[in-house]
Amino acid sequence: MVLEKEKKGEDAVLVDERLRHIAFIMDGNGRWAQKRGMPRSYGHAVGAETFRRIAEYCRKIGIRYMTVYAFSTENWNRPPDEVQTIMNILADYIHNCAEKAEDENIHVRFIGNLSVFSQDLREKMEKIDRETAHNPFCLNIAMNYGGREELMHACQALVRDGKIDITEADIAANLYTANCPDPDLIVRTGGDTRISNFLLWQSAYAEYYFTDVLWPDFSPEDVDAAVAAFYSRHRRFGGV
Ligand code: IPE
Ligand code: IPE
Ligand code: MG
């Protein structure tokens, strides 16, 4: 595994098929802002910039799939003005990302229970997904996403289809992440060591990496540290 800075040219491929999919629980925006005497909304705005920088970096080092946890099914419990700020940031991203995604070879997908969003936004999300589908780097943005809601939604779809002998493959095929390999590495910033309802089914054999770094401060060097930790581990998948 080569991770030296000088070898990271534009076309460098620095991860291999062992690390196809990296997922991020982007936590710590609010605390980052509060530490600076700023409103939490400022942390979300800076966090959105960090997200773009990290996505670009992951693409550059050869990651094929990246998933980010942007808004959980439980985040509606926040004060309405904070929820509104985050929704505005997500809507801005959706309205502006199409051209950029194309330029940067990104296939942007949105995962979660999207039915709560406006028709306009949903159509825009579907359009971006469709029009960028040929790009090699897949970026899943989880919004109004909850692992339990996703499993419930998959069960409901299987029941609707009259399925009786349900297999693991049936369930996986009805998750929002269908067609995407399971995450190899899940990184959580912000110091907490919990899953918070993220990718419950898909994380069965994921490696976890927790860091105290608050999301707005998270840098390409921090990605390197997480990747290095991943490659230092021995994944046994139940074997020896
Ligand atoms: C993560 O940062 C962003 C979302 C959950 C939307 P937080 O807003 O949770 O920041 P902290 O954890 O309160 O610092
Ligand atoms: C997890 O962060 C959700 C996202 C990053 C979108 P939270 O800040 O919501 O998690 P908890 O509440 O601390 O578990
Ligand atoms: Mg948090």
C-alpha cells in the first residue's frame, strides 16, 4: 500500500479492491461551530465544504464507492431552525451539483426515505442520479436515512411482492443501497463511538474507524490515517 504524499499524482490509484467502499458519519459540525462562538448552522456550512473536499480526495485515491451520512431519520428531532439550515444546504447542493458531478466523474445517488422531500427536489435527485450514472465514482448521499427505516421499507416491499421464502439477497436487493457493495470501512468523526442507525445491514463486516477530529476539520491526511488503519487490519469474515 502506497500512501506517500509525493506519489499522489492526479491519476494515482492508491487503494485497491480491498477498499472499494468507504462511508462517513460526518459528525461534529455543531460542536466545531460552538467552540468558535458561532451558531451551529455555521458548522453545517463549513461541513458541507469539507464533504466536497473529502469526496474529491476519495475519488482521487481510487475509492469506487463513498457514502456519507448527511441527515438521519432522527435528526428531525433537532430545533426547527437547525433542521431548516441543513435542508437548505442539501437543497443547494442538489440544485448545483449536476455539472460539477459530471466534470468530476461522479455518479451521485441519494439514499434514504426520500418521499418526505418536495416533488421538485425528488425529481432533481432522480435526474442527477440518472444523468451521472455512467460515471465510475459512486457517491451515495444519505438523507432522511435510518438503517431501521430502510430495513422496514425493504420488508414492506417484499411483502407487497408476495415474497414468502425471503433470502438475504432479497433483502439486500430492496435496500436503498441495492447495487452497491457493502462498506469496507466506516469512519465516524466527532469522537462518539456509535453507529447512530447508519447502514445497519450493510455494516455486518465493515471495519470501523473513530476519530475525535470534528467533521469540519477532517482533512485528506485524516482520510490517509483511516485508510492506513484499514490496511493494518486482518479481516477474517468469520474464518481464521
Ligand atoms: C453532524 O454534525 C451533522 C448532522 C447530524 C446533520 P452535528 O450537527 O451532529 O454536530 P455535533 O455532533 O452536534 O457537534
Ligand atoms: C449521526 O450524527 C447522523 C449524521 C451524521 C447525519 P448525530 O449527531 O445525529 O448522532 P447522535 O445523535 O450523536 O447519535
Ligand atoms: Mg452529532
